[in-house]
Amino acid sequence: MESLLVKESPLLLPLNKEKTVYDGFITVQERDFRIRILLPPDHQLKLAKLVSIDTEFRTLRLRAEDSSGRQHVVTVKLKPKHPVEAPWCSADLPVPLAMTWTPQSSLGHVHTQFLLLLESLAEFWAVLDEIDEKTWVLEPEKPSRADTMRRIAIANNVSIKVEVDTRHPKMLPECCLLGAEHVVTPLRNKLNANMHLWNPDCSILQNLRDVLEIEFPSPATHEKSSFSAECGICYAYRLESAIPDQVCNDPRCGQPFHQACLYEWLRGLPSSRQSFNIVFGECPYCSKPITVKMSTQKP
């Protein structure tokens, strides 16, 4: 860290042999400022890597690597009464980042606690990494380390949404099958009938294969375009973050629609009727009965 300080600010000089105290000048917006920097002892930050620091030396970003080689970054914002006040910390995590802090604590303590939290989530991320690697994930489009949900393609216009528990990542997750009823119903029946076969010693992906009695399409066997059917109304696949998840139940049609598009389409037809938050109408393609719940997102 001391070499980084000297490289970025060559007018900063160490004042002790431990190189934890620096004095000198920094240049900000073409103006020179006198500054003194007190670093924590070297051993406290030996595993930390400084990604960036703002010009006020108040906001730092530290890089950390977990035991599986995943890279993570924690943002630390020092408060005006630092170190009496605990710093504000944030990171891309599926759980709250709660830090223990005392006036004697240092950035090294923050980094150590961050590493421990990363290790507690290692199995959770391993489960999701396998899903991301071996299946076609429809949502989220670009999963982050904070995401706990995956919508996995099963077939054209058929998918399953799973919500993985961060504390028990290999237990049966909350599942929701999406698609036309004539396709989803047999899968739902298998899920209910085979639920007792779930083995917590196996991964979620392997258990889903066994319980649903299917093989998931993967990047090695299928193109993603096979599962990216466009909305039959707006002719786009993505509408902001939404993908077509409303499907005509007629086996001869099976046209997908965005929820928002179908809702607005049916609401504009005089033949449609609404009961509470559900609109009943006709499929724009085959004129067979179709229903949609009121959209919760603006298109």
C-alpha cells in the first residue's frame, strides 16, 4: 500500500521505518495541499488491496479474494468522527454487511470481517455458479453476487424460477414453474410427487434434474436464441428488465407476451373484462381465452 501512495503522490514521504506515517503534498485540481497520512500497522492490511480512494481520503474500496478465487470489493466510507464512529460499509452481497467496530478498530478489522462473511457464503455462490455455468439463465440478465434468484430455461417458453436460501443453499428452494399450463402442469405434478427424493448432499441443479425428470438445456447443447422468443405485441425480447413470461395456453399457439404488453392490449379491447387485478380476454394471435394479472411494473 505504501508503494501505491508514493507512486500516485511522489511528494509524499514516509516518516518512520514501518512506513505507516506519511507527510508531504498532494495535487488536486492543479492545487497543492499539505497532508499527513497515518496508516494502520502493515500486518492489519497485508491481505487487503486498495482499489481506489477519493481525493478527501474518506471513501476507500478494498479488494478481497475468497477461497474459491472469486473477486469481491468492499466500499468503506469513513465518517467525520472516525475512528470513534463506525465507517459505513457496502458490498455486492445477498445478506446485510454488519461490521463490529470499536474506536480501536482499523481497516484491517473491516477486511478480516469481510473475508469471514465471504467464506460463509462460499457454498451459496458455488450452487449459483453451477447453475450459471451449466444452464441457460433467463433472469437476471447479468447476475450479481447479491442475486439469490435464477430463472432457468427448460424448453421454449417454459422455465423454472428458483430462490436459493443463503443459509441453506442445497435445501429445496422456493420454485415457480412458468409457461403454458399444458406444459407446466405435468412438471408441477412431478415436482410434488418427487419432492421426497430431494438430497441435500447434492447440488440444486442435480436435484432439479432428478425431481423433474428432465435435462436442462445448456450452453454446450443449445443456443440461447432457442429460449428468447420475442413478445407477440411489442416484438422485443426485453422490455426494460422484463422478458415475455405470459404464454397462451392453447397448445397450437403458445405465443409469449410481456405481462405489461398483454395487460395494456387486453385492457384496450371492449370484449375484455376485469375482475379485481385480473383481466380476461382473447389471445391477440389465436383468439383463444387468455388472462393476465395487472402489471406491477411500468413498461
